[in-house]
Amino acid sequence: MGKSKLSDKKLLELVDEGRTLAEIARLHGISRQATSKRLIELRGKTTRAVVAKKVNEIVERKIDALEQLNKSTPMPTSCLIFS
């Protein structure tokens, strides 16, 4: 077993295939702990990217909903309550 560079994509593929971290580490000549740490970092980046995208979508929907509400039932701005 020779040491080989493990790309982020390959790490995720191997995990998705059901390989254990110990197997992946052994195949690539790295420690299980290093493999685990890298996987945690990758999943954190992915989660943050998804959350950021969803936040933007939610904000856009709320703005659109407010615009539609204002078009259908115009009211004085003094009556609007923002939370």
C-alpha cells in the first residue's frame, strides 16, 4: 500500500460508499484521526454553504411576500409592524 493524496471529492465518495474512516486512512497511508478531522471540516463547509444559500432564499421570499401583501391591501405605513 503506497501513500496517495486523498482529494476532498474522493474522501466523500468513499464515505458515501460505506467505507470506514479506518479503511480510508489505511488505503491512503494517513491516520484515522486526520481522516476524521478532514471529513468534519468538509461537512462543516458544506453545511455553512447550504445554510447561507437557504438564508438568502428565505429573505427573498419574505421580501416578495411583503411586496405582494402591500400590492393587494395597501395600507398606511404607520400601520406596518416589523418583527
